Amino acid sequence: MEDYKTLDFDISPVGMSRLEGVDFSNLAFGKVFSDHMFVMDYADGEWKRGEISSYGPMTFSPAMMSLHYGQAIFEGMKAFRQQDGGVAMFRPGENIKRFNFSAKRMGMPEVPEDIFFQALVEMLKLDSGWVPNAPDSALYIRPFMFATESHVGVRPSQEYRFCIFTCPVGAYYTKAVKVKVELHYTRAAMGGTGAAKAAGNYAGSLFPTELAKSEGYDQILWTDAATHTAVEECGTMNVAFVLNGKMVVPQTSDTVLAGITRASAVQLMRHHGVEVEERKVTVQELIDASAEGRLTEAFGLGTAATVSPICTLGLPNGDWDLPEMSTWEVAPKVKALLDGVRYGTAEDSFGWNIPV
């Protein structure tokens, strides 16, 4: 067995894996969890020694501060089964950086990058058998941190828990989605927490999303809080459009999450000679472009969803159906390029895949 003494945490492998009871041909997203999890606590101004052990419940005080004041952040990342049978993580360093950006914004301690990375590697070694091998499947990795101090009072917690668990997943969306352009509710405002992966950002989106679903949509296309005229991001993902034959992506800001899939798609497309514009996109531009036939594709970009086609936009002047996907060129190319790198079937020109 590997010598774990050189690591910055302890490892207690499970005695009996639950792997044999998993139906990999029928994976619901985020419902099945792998054997192990990583836990590391912060107290007295420092991170304590962490441990990888069996996945399972945790017990906390009813006065735990994250339950009352919302100090909770997370990341979403993936590991992929490679063409040669191995396993590789996709751009984990970017997720680690963004996690610590979120921690700083939420008044939480940053996690040492080396321990974070070591924990990811060792967990994947232990649970490599949980990485699925079907198309559009992966091992989803969920690092998260929350305040654990037992205290009722509005201030940053003095104690935290950092955890990582993993789950084998298939496609997040199994069909193209209908999206409502939201002109009343707001996801994030300038100076707020929109650029961080804070749990509260998602909590605030749930009610308006359920309203949109009651109207026949699958997700919301958020607009800016000040004027509701500029497009920002789409539900659980960034968004891209094909306007006048160009891939156009709303620029990141204080209110738009800097998605790693988004950044990877932009870099790959430019590398392969496709013109990409990162700029402000307005609702009126989408209305005009749809009426004039200049809006030919729309799709989400995210770790969970990867490339998710949008079949209908709920615009202020009514629903507009995108052209048949058989005519699309850009979204399929984005997906093919991303999949080629992530699954190890194409050249990894930028060194994004980290073999485990």
C-alpha cells in the first residue's frame, strides 16, 4: 500500500466498496456518491490535519453559523476516463484558484493549494473505479467549505470545514432547453457576490427559476440588476450566442461567474481559427437579431452542463425558436473540441489535462 506519511493529511480507505451496486447505465446527475470524502477543519487561525475516509453524514450544532449567515462556497469540476483507460482531471488549478477567490470574497480562509491538489489526486486514486466510461459521462468533483462555529451573531465564523466528495454522472441536460429572459428578478448586483460560487447565489435563483418552469421554460437567462437590458448568464451556466456567424460570449464582470468551461471554449475556438467576441450583449440585440435571422445558435457553457443547446428563447416580445440544430456549426464544434481534450482523444495543446 502507498506510504501516506508523506502527505499533509491522513487516509483511511474504506473496507468494502459500494461500487458493485451502481448502475452506470442509468446515472442520475448528483444522486450517486463515491466511496470516499476529504474533510479538513479550520480553527484557532489555522487548518488542522485533514483526512480522506468513507463518505457519510456529518453532525453539527443547530447554531452552526453557515445555517444562519450563509458563509458557504463550492466548486464544480470533473475527472474523465481517458482513451487509454487512465483518469485525468480537467484544469483543476483553475478551480482551486476560483475556490480561493470565492473564499476571500465571503470572508473565509483560503485553502492551501498544495493540500487541495493532493487531496484531489489521492481521492481519485482511491475511487478511480468510479470514473464512468460512457459518452458524456464523468466523475463530478464537489469541493465545498462552510462555517462551522456554533455562534449566533453577525460576523465571520472563526471555524470552517473544507470537504471534497465525488459522484459519477451522465449528462446534466438530456435535451435542448427552453430559456426565459428574466427582466424582473436578479441573480447578482455590482459589488455583490455574483463572481463567487457562493451557495446563496443559487438559493436566490430558485424561486424565479421555478416560476419560469411553471411557464414552460427550463431555465432563466439572467439580465443585469440595474437596467435588465444586458444579458449575463444562464441559470447554472455561462451562455454563448452565434450572431452574424460569430461566437459571442457576454463578458465576465462582478456579476458574471468566470466559468472555466467558458474560458476553455473561447480559447479553443480562437486556437482553431473561429472568431469569438467577448463583449456586452443586450436583450434588444437578441430581439433584433432573431427577427432578422442573424441569431442562429444559443447554448450554455458549464462544468455540469458542458455545452447545452438552447432551443427557445423567451424574449420580451414572445418566444423565439432557434433554427434546427442540424444546421448548427459552432456549438457542435465547441463540444467536439472540449470533449477531445477532456477524454484524451485529441491533442491537449494547452496542458489542461492532469493525469492521475
